[in-house]
Amino acid sequence: MDVEEPLSWRKHWMFFAVASGACAAFNGVFAKLTTTQLTTSLSNAIAHGLGIAAHEKIVEVVVRAIFFILNLVFNGIMWSLFTTALKRGKSATQVSIMNTSTNFLVTAFTGLLIFSESLPPMWWAGASLLVAGSVIAGRKDEGEGTKDAAAGDSSEPVPAGSSLELDGDVVAGERYRDEDVPDLGELRT
């Protein structure tokens, strides 16, 4: 009897997919902070707080460089987590659904908290439709794998060393024509 290994949070694909979506959202936040006026205000406040107001422009360049580096770091972390989730998950569709849904939500809330952006109801409706469509596609993908397993596979592996026999209506040496594949004719050059 096989003993099932306890499921650790590190082995679960959903953790990696959600973390990947969050990192993708923060990647976007840091990209926006690299170019926005909010960074100028932040760097000026840092310069005044440190008592180096005469060097505001240098502080601004340093702060923007830090945000750009964080943008690249979070992008790398996001791809690492996403590929780990793909490797551990059962379906690329399910991993993508979790990643995208998390990215939408974290992006919306960080936009509200950091940039004071309010999203119109139409954005929320569109995001909801995208997530719902992804979930429907994921359920279809999930159902295909379970349908085959539930039906059972009646085929048996061919024992090593045995010879295969052709069906009665197939003559040796003739090209086999699959009845499920339409005949499109011979291609001639």
C-alpha cells in the first residue's frame, strides 16, 4: 500500500502561482515608480529628511535607479515562481488563472494604495469577466484529464519480444489510412 506523502506548502503549485501573480503586480508598481512624479516627491522628501536638499536631483536618480532594479528583480522572481508553479501544477491553464487573478487584484489594490488610483466599475466588470472566462477554460481543461481516467483505459501494453499483427483489412506493405483523418489527397510538387 502506498503511503501518501504529506503536502508541504512548498510543493503546492497554488502558492507559487499566487506569489508569481503578486510579484508581477509589484514588478508593474516598481516600473511605474521609476517614471512617475510620485518618485520625485518621494526623493525630495528623502533628501530633505537626510539634510541634503541641495542634492535633490542626485537622490532622485538614485531612488529611480533603485526602483528600476527592483522592477528587474521582481520580474525575475515572478518568472522563477511561475515556472515552478507550472512544473508542479497539473495544468498550465490553472496556474495561469491563479497567476492572472492574483495579478489583477494586487494591481488594483496597489494602484489604489500607492498611486491613489480608483478604478471605474467597468474595469472591475472587465477584470471579473476575464477571470470568469479563465476559470471556465480551466474547468474544461481540468475535466478532460478526469474524463479519460474515469472511463478507464482498456488497452494493455504489448509484451516485449512479441510480434505485432496487422488488422485483417490491412495488407502488409500498404500505407495505413486512418479513418478518423480526412484524406486530403496526395501533395505533389
